[in-house]
Amino acid sequence: MIFNYITVSRTGLKREHNEDHIGVFEVDGGLLIVVCDGLGGNQGGEIASKLAVDIINEEFKNMSKLGVIERIQRSILKANDTIIQESSEDDNSNGMATTAEVLFLKKDFAYWGHVGDSRIYSSRKEKLQLLSKDHSLVQRLIDEGYITLKEAENHPNKNIITRALGDNNVLEVDLSKMKLKKKENNRFLVCTDGVSGVLTNNEIEILINNSNLSNIADKMSQLIEERGAPDNYSFVLLAEAN
């Protein structure tokens, strides 16, 4: 299965630096997509997110003899170790961390790994599905029944995440895969919370099923900026080629 794609990464209207970093790489006849949202002062977030994308790509490529899920897991864990090491050696990078979304599309399968509150969406037959689950304080409050989904939309602590690369030597990575069926208008959106925190799932579902990827990217960016673009926003849109 062949996918066309388009990438967008912008600073937004309220931030001075773009701490997001994204990459799309051709690997072993498939597409590897990595989207990271950096955290940390003194531009540490920028360093962490770029380190994560570069290391995940390099490590994934170098482990071709292993299964895809294990390659994703190991590459994320390697990035985590490196970020922790770099943070300990450089005062300017101390405390830096990043989210990580890794999606690998090859033949009729999608494989993914997830840490943090960036997201991976899938759309099949124009029906949107959130494949990742936020590692955030707000998501924990939802899971434990303290707040509703509606209350979560404007919760004052919605930016607090509970898991990230660089936070801990022991890191749990969410991993999964699914089989794709051809000609189901398969589409994917991998994005930072600068997108998902501004657009609703219903809006994303409508936007992602526009026929033209460039139009989708333009409309998505326009809507985010009309709403103030309070954070960096980055995304990769992918659509099954006809």
C-alpha cells in the first residue's frame, strides 16, 4: 500500500521557538513517521525533540533483523537514554524531555509507538479513530471518573503530561499494530497537542477526509491560527494513494 503525505511544523502565534520536530523517512520499503513535542527551558525542548527524531530514525534503520514492534520500542528507549544522558551533561539542557509518536506503514500494516500527549489518528472509510491514548493528568482524571470529556476540553492542567522521553530511565512505551484493507480511503494524522488541543475530533474527522492533502493542511493551519495557535503545532497527514 502506497501513501502520499504532507508535513507542517510551525511556531504558532504565542511561542518564541518551535520545540516540535518531525520526520518522514523511507525505510525498508515502508514509511517511518516520527513526531515529537519538546519540553524544557533554555531551548531544551528543541534539542530533545530533534534528538528523539534523529535517534529513532537511525536506530530503527539499524535493527532491520528484528520485528517492527520491537524496533519501534527499542528506538524510542534508545532516544530516552540519550536525552537523559545529554541532559545530565549540559546545564542548558537540564530537565529537557519530549513526547514521541512513531508510525511505520509498510504493505498492509500500520505499526505504532506512543509516549506523551501527541497523537496518532487513523481514518478508514471516512471514520476517525484515535489510536493513541494521552499520557496526561487530564486523561488520568477522565479514566478515574473525576471529570468528563467536556470538562477536559478546558481543564486548567491540560498541558501536564505524565510520561515523556527524558523523564525517567524506566520508560513504558505504548505499542500496537493493525492490518489495513486497500481502497478504504486509509488516512493517518500524526500531530502534536498544538493541533489536538485546538481542534475537536469531529473537526479533524471532517478535515482529514478532504480529497486534497494540501487543502487539508491549509484549512487545518488556518483554523488553528484563527483560534490563536497558543502552542507550536506540527502534523503529518498521510493518505492512501489511489
